[in-house]
Amino acid sequence: MIAHILYYFSDQNELVFDPMAGGGVVADTCLAFNRKCWSFDMDDRPETRPEIEPCFWDITNLKWPIIGKTKPDLIIFDPPYFKKQSNNYDPDGISGLTKEKYLEFLENFFSLAHVNAKKSTQMAFINADWRDFQNTPAKNETRVNSILINDYLRILNQSGWEETHIIQAPLSSERFQANVVSAMQKKGILGVTSRYVIMSKKKTSL
Ligand SMILES: C[S@@+](CC[C@H](N)C(=O)[O-])C[C@H]1O[C@@H](n2cnc3c(N)ncnc32)[C@H](O)[C@@H]1O
């Protein structure tokens, strides 16, 4: 997926900015595709991933980690999903936030990225709908508890970005084994099989 984003939305030697680099797939793929890459993560691993610089995005005081005039050509923003796997991530990370705080963080991040982007900068935001489907039959799910793609689009637009592409990226179906699907169907539970890459650019007029 990262290779496709780089191929279609950036050129050789361009600068890619990855604010939450995790395992470093973006940095690795940039190396293979001859793109420059600035990677950051709260998880500092000087021995194993020295190119990923330590940076904690503090929800109460967001700061762009690059001082100077250089602005990225492409931002690849792959934050931890809301609540999903929050047990596997650092408790200080954003996936344990409330829905309101999670969306507030994204809005503040998008606004800060807007200030630090060029007119031509593209942003790839990777995320998925969040629904409490694991425990809840589809007909009992409520909108109050969910984060859907229109929430992301709204806050992107509020922070000066305009979507150019909404690309569906299927999740692995391996976890949906026949017995799991059958149990879900019996309970009326509807799973999530896809995530999105929302591509956006700065709005030309606000
Ligand atoms: C979904 S992972 C990124 C996956 C990555 N694209 C990869 O290739 O593995 C999200 C990352 O965000 C980081 N993170 C979460 N909250 C953060 C915060 N407030 N500041 C900095 N990094 C954060 C986590 O440490 C985690 O590595």
C-alpha cells in the first residue's frame, strides 16, 4: 500500500514526512523508491531504527518537529486507529483517547500540517471506520459511538484540506475464518473489511 502511495503521489527525490512511523515501512519503501524520508515516532529505537527520530505529538501542545523552511512533498499519516489495539500500543499514544479527544487530536494535527505544507503537498491519511461491531449486532450500533469516514472528511475540510481521492484498501480477510463469519452472522454482527487512504491537498479557496 505504501509503495502504491509513493508511486502514484510522489516523484523521485521528493521529501516524504511520516509523523507516526511505527515499524518504519514508509522509511524502508522510500529507500527502495528513491524518495527522501523524515520519520518520527514516540517510540525511540536508536539501536534498531536510528533513522526514526523520537517525537511525541503532545495533544495539549502540538509542535512540528522540523525547524526551517523545507516543507514535505508528501505526508503519509498512519496513526493508530481509535481504540483498536490500544492495549498493544503505548498508553501515552493516541489510540486510548476518548472519541472527542481522538478527533480533536486529528483536527489539530491536520491544522498544523496545513501550516507546514506547500501548496502542492499531498497528504495520505490512512484510517478505517471505527464501529463497536465486535460486541454489537449491526442493528443496535449507534452513531454516537462510531467514527466513520465522514467524520474524518469533515475535520480534514475544517482544517483547510480537500480530499482528492478516497481509496479503499482491503484488510486481510484471514481473520474472517468460516467459523468466525458464521458466529458473527448468527449474532447479526457486521465486520469491517476495509480501510481507507484519504488523499488530500490544501484547499484552493477557503
Ligand atoms: C499504526 S502505527 C504506524 C504504523 C507504521 N505506518 C508502520 O509502518 O508500521 C502508529 C504509531 O504511532 C505512534 N504514536 C501513537 N501516538 C503517538 C504520539 N502521540 N506521538 C508520537 N507517536 C505516536 C505509535 O508509537 C505507533 O508506532
